[in-house]
Amino acid sequence: MESPLPVSQADAVVIGAGAFGLSAGYQLAAHGAGQVVVLDRFAPGSQTSPRAAGLYKLIQADETLTRLAQSSIEVIRDFSDATGVPLPFVQSGSILAARTAEHAALVDEEAEAAAGWGIELEKIDEEGVRRIAPYLTGRDIRSAYFVPGDIYVEEPRSLLDAYMAAIAQLGSLVLGDAPVTGIIVDNGEITGVSTPHGDIATPLVIDAAGAWARGVGALVGVDVPVAPVRHQLLITRPIAGMSPHEPIARIVDASAYLRPARGGLMMGGMESDPIAIDPRLDPEFSIPDMPLDMRVLDELTAALGPLVPTLGDTPVAEHRGGLFTMTPDARFLAGPVPGVRGLWTATGCNGSGFSISAGIGRALAEWIVGGEPMIDLSSLDPGRFGPGPIDDEELTSAGLWRYANYYTPQLAS
Ligand SMILES: Cc1cc2nc3c(=O)[nH]c(=O)nc-3n(C[C@H](O)[C@H](O)[C@H](O)COP(=O)(O)OP(=O)(O)OC[C@H]3O[C@@H](n4cnc5c(N)ncnc54)[C@H](O)[C@@H]3O)c2cc1C
């Protein structure tokens, strides 16, 4: 056996130290769950989460997601006061906009629904877009809304570091180079996990292994239906006059998003012909080695065209990417797993896991410690697809479709 773990017993073990696992670990410890151990196969916080754009979004597809988005922003806003650990974020607000009639109708519908769920927003015209976000020319805008409550975290790594510092302060542990290779079950109940460094006895395990979550579920015969799909973004070199307080922009017809970043612009978006990558097929796979393709971002830049002319004219300073975990219905998998007492999942990010993991972690901790979550998570029930397993090809093709139609599933179906 390799050098032993510093702990052999815990009240809860979280598998995966990304945004989901660290959020759940922090919230469990903060809610008084006892000794929590977050394990990661690599360095904690080194896979998809530090590569995210760091955007939070209050306009969501339904009321549950809206509540989780509100809760997530609240967690981030209150984090430093609650923990004493600094966590910088920018309340830039965001613009949701469209340049074709059909996309404009979609944006209008989403805005109306969000307003009905209590989200503050304001309809703006081309001139309003230019005024609030000078990096956008406003050209061809058919419908646009400004959402003042949206925020971004400039460096996603800072959130992961903040969670780790808060977990340590609460006396719990985050351990890297500790892959979970087995989940021990006795009579249908979780009793522990195994790693090459030894076992940890525990009655509670959360599978928050991101792109590896399906493989982790399989250790205990549970299907965790996520299809990992590649996603990329770029950050330009600094642009004269760019302010960090200009808003995030989501341009629905281009399937692209933008925000100020490091004095320049960040841009990412959904490719129409996305690539699925299954880490189960290569035990050595890790996100830093994942191949990237600048052509995808060139196409998105072209699709944004005269709305963001500076984008094509400014050299790229950083190009990065990671894996979304797509589910067949584009909803998270968050809650207890039917059939194995003590096993929970927190995954199925569908592109919003960096932000919404803050609210999901809190809701799961409330549920585990207090008996019920403050937000009804029944629509995210990990068991909703049945015992499975869902056929690999079927799951991948559903995930790719969900990714390609990320902003516009209603138009494609
Ligand atoms: C380019 C890009 C931009 C994005 N932008 C945004 C955004 O603006 N807003 C937003 O909300 N979301 C965004 N996302 C999505 C977001 O990044 C993900 O939803 C989120 O980071 C997923 O977190 P995670 O914890 O599931 O995954 P990860 O960060 O990958 O963490 C999972 C961890 O599990 C570990 N693990 C795996 N198997 C095991 C095992 N057997 N034992 C122990 N540990 C294990 C891995 O090593 C890994 O560290 C973006 C994603 C990308 C790629």
C-alpha cells in the first residue's frame, strides 16, 4: 500500500474536489455534519472547475433552477463574512440578447418567466446595450434584457481555494492524489470507501466526480447518467478602455457568452458539432491534457461578427477548456441515490456547475444534516431515469444534442 491516508474514519466522504465536491464539503462541515473528507484523484481543484468562465446567471429554465441560482449568488456574496476567507466577485450584471426574430421571441419568453419568479430585469434597446456594455456595438439586436443581479468570479481558481481554506478552518480535510477505487456497501448501506492509500469508514458518500462520476457510480453498481462534452473559451489580451464592471453578455443566436477578463474580453460558446470525451476509456486522462481546437472559437467569433468587432482584432492571451457533464434532460443530478443508503450525487452540470454548485452544496447539506433542503430538489432526483444503465451511445447522443442546443432547446425540438 502507498503511504497511508491521515484519516481512517469520517462522518462524510466527498469524492471529487471540484466546484461540486468542495461546495458540498464546505457546506456539510459548516452545517455541523462532523468530520468531512474530500478526496481527489489528482490535485484538488485541478480539473474542469478552474477552467470555467466564472459566470452566474439568474435567468434560468425553471423555478427550481432560479431558486438555486439565487441561493448560489447569496452564498458567494456572503462567503467572506461567513468564513473570514476573502472571495472576490464582480456584480457586473448581465445582458441576455438575440439578433433574429425567433431567438428574440425565445429571450422574451425566458425573461417573462424569470420576472414571474422574482428576478429583477430591464428590457433594453440597441442604444441601451451600447451604453451598459460599451464592448458591444448593439448592432442588429432584436431583443435584450439587463439583469443587474448577475455576478462573475474573475479567477475561478479563487473560489476553489476559498472553499479549501474554509473547509480547513472547520477542521475537515481535502486530500489530493487519493483516487477512490471502491465504495464499500454492507446490506444496502454505505460503510466506507477504498483508495490505494487505505480505506475510510463512513456512512455517507457524495459522488461529485464530475466527468468521472459515471465510473464512480459503477463502483457500486449505480448508473450516474452523465455524458462529458468538451467546452472551450478564450481570453484576449487587454483592450484599451475595457472596464471589469461592464456586464456579462449572452448572445443567444450565436450560442456565445462574453465578459470582461483581465483587462480584455473572455468569450466562449457552444459548438454546433460538439465532441464527447469519456474518461472511463483512458485511466490516464486528465483535463489539462485534453486537446483544444481554436477553430471552434474562431467560428463563434465570426458568428458574433459586428456586434463585438474588437474580439477578432485582439490577440488571444489564453485558450482553455474542460468537460461539461450533460444529462439527457439537461438537469443536474443532485440528491440521494435510490437503492444505496448513504450514497448521494452532485453532478450533471450541463454547463452551469461552477455557479449552481454553490446552491446545490448548500441544499444537500441542509437535507443531509437537517432532514430536508430549503429548495425542493425533487426534479433533480438522481434516480429519475430509472435503475439503468442507459446505453452509452444513447446517453452520449442525448448529451451532444443538449450541448449543441444549449441556449435554444425549444427551437430545435
Ligand atoms: C470552459 C468552461 C467554461 C465554463 N463556464 C462556466 C460558467 O461560467 N458558469 C458555470 O456555472 N459553469 C461553467 N462551466 C461548467 C463548470 O466548469 C462545471 O460545471 C464545473 O466545474 C463542474 O465541477 P465538478 O466538480 O463536477 O468537476 P471537476 O472540477 O472536474 O471536479 C471533479 C473532480 O473529481 C475528481 N475525481 C474523479 N474521479 C475521482 C475518483 N475516483 N476519486 C477521487 N476524485 C475523483 C477529479 O479529479 C476532479 O477534480 C464551464 C465549463 C468549462 C469547461
